[in-house]
Amino acid sequence: MRLRSAFWRFAHERYQSRAPRWQWELIAFFWAGLFGLAYLGGLLADFRGTLAILPGAILFVVTPALLGWLHRLIRLEQNKGSDALYRKRISCR
């Protein structure tokens, strides 16, 4: 519960006076998809290097996809109303 509370507190503090941009989500998902295809191609070409490329796959595929998804959660919550992020922050205490 503490991580969820910290996330919504961050979202409220950062986006209470400005709207999150949907372009950041597009960039994050495009980046994750592009590198995901590159890593998938690498796996199909040579399956022996699976463990060696795992840190890179996490860094270049999973992290941007996760950040894009979290940004999308914030944007969708803020679209519910002007004080939606504040209400969400209070409800997660």
C-alpha cells in the first residue's frame, strides 16, 4: 500500500496544475515496441544468448513500457475531473 500511496502522491504533486501529455505514452510504447522487436529478432537468430541479453531487454523494453503504462494511468485518472488526482491520493492512504 505504501508504494501505491507514494505513486499517487507523486502524480498529484506533479500533475495538479498541468495535464500529462499523451505524446509521452506514445514515445514510451514506440520505444518499447521497437526494442522489443529487436530483442525478439535477436532471440530468434541465436537462442543461446538469452540470459546475456536479459538485462538489456529489461532496461530497453520493460522499463519504457512500464513508465508509459503508469503515465497512462495518471492521465486517465486526471480526465475524471479537476480534483481526481487529489481524491485518488487521499483514498490510497
